[in-house]
Amino acid sequence: IVEEEVRQGLRQLRLTHAGGAEEEEGTGRAVRVGHASAGAPHGVGDGLAGLLLLDGQQRLTTTTLLLLALERRLGQNGEIILTSEQEDGSISESRITAARLRENYLINKHEEGNDSYFKLLLTQSDRETLKRLLDGRPLQGEVSPRIAENLKFFEDKLADPETELQDVYRGLQKLLIVDVAL
């Protein structure tokens, strides 16, 4: 149900790939997701551990690329201002900056210099491309075309003046991650 709501939301925001059929997700491709282990104070330092993601990697990669495109769109000076009405009738305001997106969703800023720096590590064929994009380094050597093309797709959509960045961010806020460990 959530997956269909996300697809519908992306269609409403006109952020779906018009001609692209969805790729099959299989358990043959796994990605590593960084998270803080229980023993790590504040989720920093040597307490970072990895999870092996066997299902949902395409959605997580797509979300990461959308967040990266949104971060790039905001740049150093841009921000998304979200307002919401509180129970007491007052209005609260949140400011979403590129740095906030980057540090909350894309990198572990205290882990620079090793793979734990990246919150998502893809399979070998796509890993270096995503790492270079997240680092802001030029793409060299063997580049994953689907990673580069999908990022460009999102960047083009977010550059459209009719795309409301607040709506895109609010749509991302509605995503749920279900963690099942056996």
C-alpha cells in the first residue's frame, strides 16, 4: 500500500520516469545501509554498523538519488521552508537546507574517509558512481549509466519552475521504512 502511495505521489509530482518500466528487484543484489549500533553514543564513531538489504534496494536507491538531486537543487544558500499549524493555533516553521538533507539522509559526517561515511552503499557495479556523486567528485572510469541517468532525471524535474520543492520534501517525509530482523 505504501509503495503504491509513493508511486502515486511521484506521479502527481511528475517525478516518475515517463518511459521507464520498473526494474525487477531480486535478492541477488544487496546493498549496505549504515546505521548506529546500540552501543554507539549518539550514533558516531566506531559504533556504525551495516545492514544488508535484500529487498527494497531499488526504492532506497531511488530515494537516495532524489535526496541528492534535492540537495544539489538547494545548493549552499537555498532552503525549503515548511510551515505547520500547532494544536494551540500557532504556526511553526522548519527550514530544510542542503546541509541538513546531506547530514540526515546521505552521509555520516563523522565517518569521513571510509565506507561508513556513506549511508547507502550499492553493489560493486554501482558503488563507485554513487560514492563519487555523494562526494561531489567527477565521474571517471567505469560509470554506472543508470545511476547517472536517474540522478539527471531527478535534477531535471526539480529544476522545473513548476515543481514545488516543499511538495517533494513533504512527499519524502511520508515514506516509511519497515525493519524486520530475524
